[in-house]
Amino acid sequence: MADGMITSAALNILDITGVTKRFSFNGEPIVALEGANLTVRKGEFVCLIGPSGCGKSTLLRMIAGFETPSEGRLSMWGAPVSVPGPDRGMVFQDYGLFPWLSVARNVGFGPAARGRPRAEVEATTKRFVDMVGLTRFADAYPHQLSGGMKQRVAIARVLANEAEVVLMDEPFGALDAMTRENLQRELLEIWERTRLTVLFVTHAIEEAILLADRIVVMSPGPGRIVADERVSLPRPRDPTDPEFNALRRRFSALLGSHH
Amino acid sequence: MPVRGRALGLALAAPLIFLAFWHLSTAGRSFSLIPPPLEVGRQLWDLAFGGVWDDLYSATLPEHALASVGRVYGGFLLAAALALPLGMLIGRVALVRSLLDPTLQLLRPIPVTAWLPLAMIVFGIGPRSAFFLVFLGAFYPILVNTIFGVRSVDGRLFEAAAMLGVSPSAVFWKVVLPAALPSIFTGLRLGLGFAWVVIVVGEMTGVQTGLGAIIMEARQLSRTEIVISGMVVIGLLGFLSDALVQALGRRLLRWSPQHG
Ligand SMILES: Nc1ncnc2c1ncn2[C@@H]1O[C@H](COP(=O)(O)OP(=O)(O)O)[C@@H](O)[C@H]1O
Ligand SMILES: [Mg+2]
């Protein structure tokens, strides 16, 4: 803003307006997402929940630039999103690590690919490998790691690349309960330290309530956003807390009423 | 190391039993089509170093082995130099694929040995035909595996590279090539193995030097010890050559659960 005034729109890192996405499947058109509106502020932790097939991945993939909307507009800091870029880091459920690179090289991949000086790449790599607790595994290859460790590498990789928005598509869905809890806690710690903007897709209500500032509820056939609510429980949140339970009931009802 | 000692012992058991069987069924017979192993050993020594028979063949092994090795690696390297870039182009560029793939698929079922007569017509009787056969034998395994490798890169890795800021022009070097390396490597290994198979056939057609040439010539002279000696040397060289490639693969592909 030229006059230094900060409007509320200026804080919106993501603006999604009237976004519809149609695929054709065996010649039949499928509406994966219809008329989605969503604005995300910088530093927000937003969870998208909804049953499978409601367009959560499609929405995330359009923000990432992997898919283009059939209708509507998608912008980041006011500029239209068209292709993938390092400002929007994606954490995939199936990790997407480069199997031929060590943990450290995977983490340093983005900065190195973007031509950062070597010393800087090494310092950044070390910082984020340490941050996700994989210092001892820096030289290991992905096939030598457990699922939880792989997902830590994937998270460190987008953090090291200075992503402003971290898009996470059911990142902990394939992990066992114990590992999932650890990673949820670590993710929150990292988020509190870095104040990144996080869009986190899950179909687990409890995970969403545990993590999010805001929960966006979606329903299928065609995929739509049906509710968008703030979660103001103080952190750390306790799933056995009565208020937590009340929210769980509330979001169950929101999900159930749209089936 | 006891474990390695045990493995070595087990690995040697079958050849030793075979040698013993060979010895017992041939040694001391007045007439045997197959010479006993000790005689073959003596012949092999003479071929390599001379000093036993001091005939036309004494100490000629290095020359013949070198000729064959030269043709094998020459033909193999030429095949690799052509098949690798061609395979990458066919795998990555749809236009090149539509243009060349059908033709190559049509030519592929023709066995390498079926090319021999034509090669002799075109290149004449001599080492150039052998070289051509080796080239052809190594070419297809390398080509096919390279195409397969660059085509079967996990799509997720392209997305990962794109969101990390890899430019489309750098994707080939940063993603496709490393991801395809295990397949490419398999192709190179098969190609080299095939080169050793084909060289012998190629050298049996009136070439003066080479391991294929002496075993064919020795057969005409009924020098069966030389025939077997030549076979042993071909086997050993092929084995060493494969071991070398495998060692290289283990270094280069440490990251791959199949190779590391
Ligand atoms: N590439 C595609 N081609 C065809 N249909 C697709 C494609 N991607 C997603 N869809 C369809 O769009 C709908 C929403 O999918 P998705 O966004 O993956 O849902 P979710 O992640 O919520 O489970 C589904 O019906 C799915 O089959
Ligand atoms: Mg999904």
C-alpha cells in the first residue's frame, strides 16, 4: 500500500473466488469442486475436512498449481496462481522424496535447484534436518527410513525452500497412531516458531480440531465448502477436554448433515 | 570372515564336484572325445604363457583375448553411445517416439545371429562383421531399458520438483535421468552380457584373431583342449566384465533397494 495503510485484504495470502473444477472421466464430466470461496490469512493454520471425493485434494492441487481451475480465480498475494512454485510447498501423503538423494540432499534440493550458494544450502539443510530431528539420519537414503521419518524429510524440504504456504494433503494418513501424534505435535511446534501459513487436508475430525485455527468443512457430489469455522481452544489442546468433545460433536454434525 | 568363507566354499562346491566328475570320467581312457581337465589346464597354460608345446598356439592367448575384449567393449560403447540418447529421446519426446518406435519394434524380433549373413555381405568376412554384431546385440537391451526407465518415472517426483522450484528445462537432469538410472544400468549390464554372447558367433566367420576364431580353428584341427580352453577364457572374461559393471552399479546406485 502506497500510503502505508494496511487493509484487511492485504493480509490475505490466498484468495480463492468462485473456483470450480471439472474433470472428464471416461467422457463423463465430473464436478470435483463447485464454486469454492476461501480466503486465508498469513500465518493461519487451516484444516480442510470432508469425506473422500469431496474435492479436498483438487483444491489443494489447484493452489499448488498442479491443476488449473475450470472457472473462478485463485491468487496469492493478489497475483493469479498459474504454475507450481517454491512459495507454495506441498507435503504429499506418499512423501514424494527423491530416492536417489540422501536425507540432507532431499532437504537441500530446493535451494540447490534454485542456485543458492553452496554454503547457504549447507547451512539451510543442516538447520532444517536438525529441526525435524533427523540429524543422525542426514546421510541415509529414503528407502532406509520409516514412514514418519520420510514425512519429516518432506516437511523439512518445503521449510528449507522458504515456502510461505505449506499445503499438506493427508500427510499423516498412512502413519501409525503413535507416529501421527508425534508428528502432529512437532508440526505445531514448527508452525508456532515459523508462523507459516498451513493448509492441511484430513478426513479425521479430531486431527483437525487438534491442529487448526480454522476448519473448513466440505461435502461431496459435487465437492463444495459447506462450513468455515474458527477453533479458538487454547493450545496445547487436549482431546479428552469437554470443550474439545463439544467441537468434535459439532463438526460431526456438520459433516453428517451434508451427506 | 567366516561368513564369506562359507559363501565361497558353497560357491566352489559345484565346480569342484563337476571337475572331479570330469576327471574321473575322462582321465586314463585310451579314447575320449573330451580331454581330461588336467590336460586342458596344461593347454591353457601353454596358450597363455607358452613353454609346454611351443607350437603355433603357444602364448597367443593375450593377443586373441585382447582382440575379443576390444571388439566387445568397442561395440558395446558404440551401442551405448547411440542407444542411450536415442532411448531418452524416444522415452521423452512423443514425436520421436511416434516416428521411431514402431520401426525399432519391428526390427527387434530379428535375432542378432540372423543379421550375420547380411553383415558379411556388407562388411565382408572379417572383424568388422563381428564388431557390427556386438554393436547390434548390445544396442537393443540398452535402448529398451533406457526407454522404459525414462518413461516410468513416478509422476509424483515431477510434481515435487516443480513445487521446489526446478525449471522445466532442468527436470530432465534433476529428475528423469537419476530416476531412470537403475533401468539404464540394467540395460547396460544386459547389453554387455549379450556382447559377450555375440562376439563368439561373430568371430567364427573367418576372422583371424579372437577367442571365437581360435576355438573354431582348433575344432577343425581336432585340438579339443584348445576349444575348451577358449571356452573357459570366454567364461572368465564375461564373468569379470559383469562383476566390474555390478561393482560400478553398487557404487552408483547405493540409494536403490534393488542395487545398493
Ligand atoms: N485427475 C482426475 N481425473 C478425473 N477425476 C478426478 C481427477 N482428480 C480427482 N477426480 C475426481 O474428483 C473428485 C474429487 O477428488 P479429490 O479432490 O481427490 O477428493 P478428496 O481429496 O476430497 O478425496 C472425485 O470424484 C475424483 O474421482
Ligand atoms: Mg484426497
